[in-house]
Amino acid sequence: MSLEVADVIRVHGEAYRARFNPTARELAIMTHIEQCRTATLGGHADVCDDCGHALKISYNSCRDRHCPKCQGEKRRRWVESRVARLLPVPHFHAVFTIPDKLNPVTLRNKKVVCNILFRATAETLSTIARDPKHFGAEIGFTAALHTWGQNLAFHPHLHCVVTGGGLSLDGQRWLEARREFLLPIGVLRDLFKKKFMAYLKEACRSGQIKGNFSFDACKSYLYGEKWHVFVKRSFGCAEAVMRYLGRYTHRVAISNSRLLSMEDGKVTFKWKDRRDGDRTKLMTLTASEFIRRFLLHVLPRGYTRIRHFGLFAPVNTNTKLEQCRALVADTGAEDQPEVPDQERTQPEQEPVLETCPACGCKRIHRVPLEPGRILRWDTS
């Protein structure tokens, strides 16, 4: 049986709680992950009418967005809902990252600083795209917040999927971006830094930033840093766009598939070292440190980590976006490569059991299991 984050919390959760005194929200998330798909949450069983054999037992999910086991179906539904809204044009992938020096203040003020990150990124992309010197059009983009790196360290950044073109400022034409070039990275980086620092300064002066962070003490260092902005053309058809972004939107800090072992109070997992050519390496942490790093990425309750801007903004869904769809169709820009059938997004369906393996009976019904009830029928 493969190792899961839930196993680590079940075995070492009490020691972690005693040592680190987690918040009520962190405690709740730990409990949700422990209980996910166990008898504690109830479920159902497919049972043979003839011999009473339990063919399949399925326990309910916790549905917590921080749980590694509860994201697959959410991702599928989200991708399906977004594909219909996308424009059938090439898209670019952009990543905006703030310097590590800001990690401590961000950890203590996640909502405020991450909101600044969204605002600065959105205004940077929109402003430069609308500038006639660079593109002169209104673009659409979706941004997804990540707060982790591959080693579970705190590393807030935004993944953005951006249209490879935009609506002309007079609203009459669809303008295509050059195939390998969207907007100048140097200009994006400089404006992003300027806007982020301006909004951070404003938040500090207005008392929104808690803790002992001093903007004046850090501004020289932060202005002198090279902020990381990355843009590349990654996508073809609309479904490929959302399938790709879906890997970022409904992901947690670490998936169960990356966990290798839990021995002697330590957890070992795989990670890719981005600074070493994406080489896969192993990292071993004490179980308490592993849980601590995992919980660094708990978001404020109800926080929106996926947001849509420009042509994709909700206010433009039935107006500018539909106008662009018609303009794209007129220019023929919609001719994008199809997604191979085997790669299309398919619903995650449970296998249908039609015949009892014990007696061959085909009369099978579903029995609900109340929370806390452990099924004691023969499941061999």
C-alpha cells in the first residue's frame, strides 16, 4: 500500500500538535486529511442480494481543498467549465514570483500580500498589453496562486495562462501575438516590481501588515533584487490550455505519489531541483518538519486562489469575450491542433460491478454506510 500524507498525520500528528501548537484551522485540516475516505465519514457498499457479499466499499471524501486525495474530480469539473469559455487561440504561460526576502511577511499576512501579488500581476499584464508600443490590445488571462516549491518550502508565485492575442483598443479587431513572443519580459519584470512595492508600501503605511516588518528597512534590498518573471508559449487548443492549467489550479503542496517512505520518525519524498536542471532528488525530513512544511501552505478560509482578468473577467464573459470569439472565427485563428482522444479530459468514474464474484448473482444494490460504521461483511 502506498504511503499518504494522511498516514504521516495519523502516526505523527499528536507529536506535531504538542510541539508546534497549530491554529484551529490547521487542526481542522489535519483532521479532515486523517478522516478522508475512512469509515469515520461514512460511505456506501455495493452488496449482493443473494449471498450478502460486499463487492465494493467506498468511503466518503473530506472535500478539503488541502487534501491530496480530493482534487481529481474538482479539477475535472473545473476544466470542463472553463474550456467552453476559452478563446480558440494559442496561449502563453507566465509565472510571477516575489523575492524570498518577502516570505516571512507573506506567511504572517497571507491574504494581504497574496492579494497584492494578484493585483500587481494583473495590472502589469494588462497595462503593458494595452500599451501601443508593445501590443496595443486587451488580453485575457487566468491566474492560479501557488505558495510552495518542490521541497515544500514557502515560495508564493502566480501561474498565468494568457491569450496569445487580444482585442484591439477600438474593439474592432482581433490582434495576434507573435508566435514565440507575447510581451517583453524585462518590461514586465520592472513594472511588476514597481507596482508590487507601491502596494506593499501602501499596505504597511495603512496598518494592514502585521508583525515587525519594516518597509523602509527592506526597500533598498527589494528594489535591488532581480524579480523573477517567466513567459513562454506553451499551448495550442483550448482544451490543452485548461488541462495544463488544471495541473496547477487543483494541486496541493505535495501529492501522495511523491512520498517514498516513513521510517524512524522521518519522511522521504521525491522533488525536482529547479536550480539543477530539474533533476529528481530525494529529501528526508523529520515527520514533524514535514507536517510543518505541509501546513505552511494552508490558505485563509474562503480565499480565492484562481482568478480571471481582462477578457476572461466575469464582467466581460458575455460581452467582450463573445465579441472576440466572433472576431477570431472571422480571421481563421481558431484553427488549432486537436487534442488526441486518449489525452482528452474524461470523467473519473467508478467501475460498475454487475456480477457477484462469490455466487454469480446479478442482483446488486447499494447500501449506505453511516459515519463511523465499519462494514464487517466478507470482502475477500
